[in-house]
Amino acid sequence: MVFSSLIFLFAFLPCCLIGYYGIFRKSRKWQNYFLLICSLLFYSWGGVKYTGLILLSILINWLMALLIDNSGKKEKKNEQLAWLTIAVIFNIALLFVFKYVNFTVDNLNALFHLDIQIKEIALPIGISFFTFQGMSYVIDVFRKHGEALKNPLEVGLYISFFPQLIAGPIVRYETVADQIHNRRETVDLFSNGIGRFIIGLGKKAILANTLAVISDQVFSQYYTASGLSAWLGAIAYTLQIYFDFSGYSDMAIGLGKMFGFTFEENFDHPYLSSSITEFWRRWHISMGTWFRDYVYFPLGGSRVSSKARVIFNLFVVWMLTGIWHGANWTFILWGMLQFLVIFLERMTKINKSTSKGLRCFGHIYSLLVVIFGWVLFNSASVLSAWDYIKSMFFVGIPLADDYFFFAIKENAVVLVLSVLCCFPLIPWLQKNNRKEKQWYGIGRFVVLSLIMVVAVAYVVKGAFNPFIYFNF
Amino acid sequence: MKKIGITVFCLYLVLGMILTVSFGYYSFGTGVLDVFKSFSDYSVTDSIDRLFSSVEGSMKSDFWKNGEYINLYGGIQKAVGRKVVIGSNGTTVFKNQENSLYFGNVSSKIDYSSGTSEKVIERVADFSAFCQNRNVKFSYVIAPCKSAYLDELEFPAVIGLTDYTGSADKTEEALTAKNVPVLNLQRMLHDESSNYASDFFSTDHHWKIETAFWGFQRIGEFLRNDLGCRLDSSLLSSDNYSVKKLKNAMMGSEGARVGKWYHPKDDYALISPLYDTALYRKFEDGYLETRSYEKTGNFDEVVFGELGKNVSYGSYISFDRDCIYVDNLNNNSGEKILLIKDSFAIPVSAWLSCFSDELWIVDLRYQQKESMYDFIENHGIDTVIVMYNPQSFGSLDSMYCFDSVSKGN
């Protein structure tokens, strides 16, 4: 099930709201159980056979956290560490088996001329997200950043809560531990949640899906595309992935608010960054902070004695980031590209420059690095990514073709609108309308209503529009 | 304002849900029943997955005010000046310079290389030989296709389409070489018409009703003059028919995917005999149990029935069904015609029913009970007409399974 589908909007969500605020409104415990059942139904909709996997993940993480907590109370540090290690290995093993084993075997066969045959294993939806949440739970309990929950159903709610189950944001346990029992649903929060949800739905259904038509067309026929068409396809994908993913995050955050949960922000206008270092503080923030807190800092971060060690720590983080995104060399190379640029920025300190000229240069080169990175990200193989990038440098191909002019003419409005929407329009509007609160309120209502109806129109016409990050 | 916003949002979702289920209860119910009926054929997890798919499918197809949302979507596309629209269900619809809609794709060229299928030619030739050996008259009619003679029109350079001109002409040539009587209406229409493309609906891939009537007249002449059928030639004259034009009444298959705000509806002609008619029509249908639907009356009563505000291409007699039987109560000539067809023959079959004594209208995509060889023997058929448009040539096996019962598409 996806948020931008009729079954979610006009069946699942209203039933959830009716159950939560109607039938179970008087008991926080039963509200939580109800949300858990809804979340498992949401997950099962994509394939019942994988529900067992998420239930197993919930059970093991719950058990391990209790054992960690118990050992901690008895001050048995080594035992605590052992349980934590087992829990982390379990989660990583789960991820490895379902996501990386086929890739590993293929590469071993290629590298060592072996002939290992294994059955193709299907990738369960959202496995990269819920395994990371499971690890966050046990690690935060170990670090005493949150209490171990005695009730496995509450752990189930944390790991499988439907707003962030399939494609994030990766909600760290310490940020929501208290909210499981002590959240407060208010009119303001619910209203903000609705607004956030609608904005996200608009980004996904109206902008991302329209841009996808251009990027899919060009990427599928890049070998015949002109240079300008290649650029158009790359820029369309750059915009598409932003609106697709940030739109989903907006919907997830909005849905969380509707049920009284406040999740941390996941995107902060990343295409306004003046360096790649800054980009990664604005793009998929929850993943970045997860790797920072659970990988980079435990390795020592920047507070180590040698520069070589800092570089090594960065290398590990970006290698893992690349691998996390997918079982393909393109993702690993994409991660390495991020590492290389961040490393160079650290060496040159360009990201810390206050010079206007350098900052302007920083905006441009950051966008270019991001765009080329997305080409690698979206390509089926390293070779096709290389061919695509060559097209962007007009190597052996014409400057423009019929498709380029046709696509620009057909999509001028959506391209301009998409670029505008990369800027912080809503905070600007909010800032400049503080004195005219009533008109702002009416205007907000009208605009959001329009976006909702138009987005539903786009959803109705589309039969199948999965999110890009669904593949994770 | 926030409370109003919350109320409106929740009401919108809840009402959408209630109205969809209320108006679409049949689709939801039959889908769920289907899953339970075949529960033992699948594992528990697969059955649950099928149940979820069925519910989701019903939601998509029967969502309340589906059509209005598609209209809104189409209106937005028109407002931003789009010529190519990804319509509902992901099909690509585009508008050419003549303001007609076509199904197509964004590709680099129009494909003019369409041919014919040897397997199709062989099956039709065998069927024709079977009929002729039993003194049953046989004809193969090629209905005209909108995607033909495309070089006479203007399209955006990036639009990909298949031109079926070659397919029709090569099929005619191959069948004629095997002594199969062929009537190539596509070529004839192009030769006789001043503007081939305008003979088709702008929102649909089918020919206009007036064009279909012209086709009926050519078929009638062919049956009488070339095959020697006992049919009254005066019934082919346009003077014996009235034409009533319904303005802005039909949204065709292409238009339905982009809505009336993207492209207005087509006009629709109701062409009825001026002479006395009395017809008996019967077909079977039903999901939970098969029921027989019978009707007796004059042409308008049987063919048009209760026409609503909006008509569709299938408003003549019926949409495609496995078998429709029409007995012309005013004709006792004994001329029994079997029409094996795709959707292009729908309006033709209505006028043909006034031309013959008994008419069977069979669509092999749905008819899986009896082979056509047995059908001819069992019903004493005098004349067989196989009428397909070139897009059907070789694409669907079942349509050419004359001598056996196919399993459908």
C-alpha cells in the first residue's frame, strides 16, 4: 500500500482515524494496539508472506533489549555488550540475506570463477528501514537513551508504525520513546499534520510522478538521446527523487502528527546547499544522523588522533551509506563519490568559506555533483551510468533532438513549478504573514484544499505509482 | 479555521470511502466472492493477497466520481498546453494537429512496417474452405482502423504509433491468393472518403456510426452481389433510414482516459430503419448464475433500449459478448448469418439483424463453449462473416480459434 493511493486515502486512513479517535479514544494502551494492527495490515497489503519477517524482527529486538536492560541492571557490562552484538548481527544478517546475498554471490562467482547457485530472493518492502529502527531500539536501550519496553506490542508499534515503516524517516528510538505512552494529540498538531500530509501528497502525485515521465523516457533510451535530452533527464530525475522522497517524508511526518507523534525532519531544502557536506545535513537527515550516531561516532568520528583515522571513519560511513541504498555497484560508487567530495571539502575547507564568490561557486558545483550522482544512482549499471554521463558531455552525439524541444514545451510549467518548490516558500509565507493571521488561515485552507483535490485527481488517473525509495 | 480544516479533511476521506463502497458494492462483493470461491485453489497467504488485490482493484475502478477527477486532471493538462497525456491506467493519449486523440507512446517514429500473420491467413483459409465445402457462404471483412494512412496526417515528431495500412492490404492479398472472399473496407473507405481520419471518432479508436453504416451498406452489397445471399437490397438504401444526431454525447476510449475537459465529447448518430421492424434479441450473462436476457420489440426498442444521457460505442445492441442471437420476426427468408467479430462490428450487427432472418453475433474472445465449425453445423448457418479490424490481426489467438474452443486471451 502506498500513501498516494485511493485505498490508503479513502479506506485505510479514515478507518484508522475512526478507530483511533472514535472506538479506542479512551485508552492509550488500546490506541497503541490498534495502531500496531493497522500498521501490520498496512505492511501485509504489499505481500502477506513478509509479515512474518517483520514480526520476527520485532520479537528478537524486543527480547534482546530486555536482556540488555536486565544485564545493565545487574551491571554486567560484557553480557550487555554480548546481547547488543547478537541483536545487531541479527538485524544485519536479516538485511544481508534478503538484500545482499544475491549480489554477493554474483560478485563472488565473477571474481573467483565459481558457480554458486542460489535462488533469487525477493526484497521485502521497507527492510532497510525497519532493520535500522530495530538496531536503533536496542542500541538506544544499551546507551540508556530510552527504556526497554516490557510489552512486545509497544516495540512492534515503534518498529512497524505505518507512517514511517516503508520509506522512513528512520525514527530513532530515543526521539519517540516517551511519545509511545505520553504523547498529546492537539488540534494544532492534527491540523499541521493534515497540511504536511497534503503538501507531501501534492509533491508526490503532481510533481514527482510527472517528472518521472521525462526521466524514465530519457533513461530508458539514453543511448539515442541528445546531450540536452540527457541533461533534461538528469535534472528531471534530480527533481523527481527530491519530491518523491521528501513528499513521502512529509506525508509520514504529517500522519505521525495526526496520531500525536512528532518525528524529526528529514529534508531541509537540500538543493540550496553550498557544499556536499551541507547537502547531507539537509537530505535524508534521519539516515545521515543514524549513521553519524551509530557508526561514525562509535568509530571515533573526527575526535581521533590522526587525520588518516578520520578519513577512514568517513570512508566507512559513506561506503555503508552507498551499500544501504542498494545491492549494486552503482550505489557503492555513488557513496564513494559522496565520500570523495566531502573529503576534498574537508581538506580545502571550502564548505566553511564566507566568501560570496566561493559560496556561489559552492552552490553550482554542489548541484552538479548531486546531479551526476543521481545519474549514477538511477542507472542500471556502472557502464550505463558512464554512457549516460558521456552523453551529458555531448561526446559523439548531437546537441539537441526532437524529444528535447518537445519535452521542454510539454513540461515547461511543471519544470518551473518544481524548481520554485525547491525553495523554502512555506517558511517565507509564514514569516511574511504573521500580522495577517486570519487571511493566512483562510488562504492556507483554500490552497491546501485545492492541492488535495488536484492530487487526488492525479492519483485517480494513475494506476501504479510506487515511491522510488520503496526499493529499499 | 483549523477545526474547520480538520473537519473538512476527515469528512472528505470518510465520505469518499462510504460513497465508493455504497455505489461500488457489486464490484467489491463479486471480487471478494471470487476469492472465496477459489480459496481452495491457493495457499492461505496467496488467498489473502488476492483478497487485498481485489479490494484495491475495486477501489480503483469504482472510486466515487472517478470520471470527474479524470476530467479535472485532463483540464489541468489542457491548461498547461500538453499534447501528450498519460491517461488513466498509464496509457498514453495524444492529440494530433487535427485535434483527434490517439493511443500511442513517446517514441521516435511511426511504424509503417505492419504486416500480416501466416498463422492467421492459414486459419482463415481453412475456415473458409470448411464453409465452402458445406455450401456455406464465407466472407472476411477488414474493418477500417483509425491508425492507418497516418502519413496523411501531422503528428509530433516524437510520437510512436503503428500504421496498419500495410497490415490490411497484405492480409487482403494473402487471403485472396487462397481464394478467400475478402472485403477490405479500410482501403475502400480511404478511396471513397475525402478525409479518412475524420471518419473516426476523435475521442475513440472506432469508426463513427455514419461510417459504420457505410460499412454495413458495402457488406450488404458484397453479400448480395458477390456471394449471392437472399437479402433485400432496398434495405441498404440510406433513404430507408433516419439519422438522429446526439450532440456532444459520446466519450470514447481515448477520451475517457483524459476527460471531457481535455477534449470534448463526440457527436453520436442514432441510425434507425424507417421501415417496420420486429426483432427478438437474446444473450446470456451473469456472475453468480447465468441468466438469459431477452427482448422483443422494434429496432429502437431492442437495439437502443433505454439510452441514458451519455451513449457509448456499444450502445447499438450491446457491448462485446460471447454470443448474441437476433431473430428478425419480419423476415422468413431463412437466411441465417453468423457474424464473428470484434468491437468494430457492433453497430453493423444492429442493421445486419434487419437484413437477415436470424443473426448470431459471436465474439471469440468471450465465447468458449463451442467451436465455430460445430456452431455452423448445429445452427444450420447459411452465411459466415468474419469481421476484424487490422489491430486484431494475429494479436489474439482466441479470435482465430475457429475449429476449437480456446481458453480466451
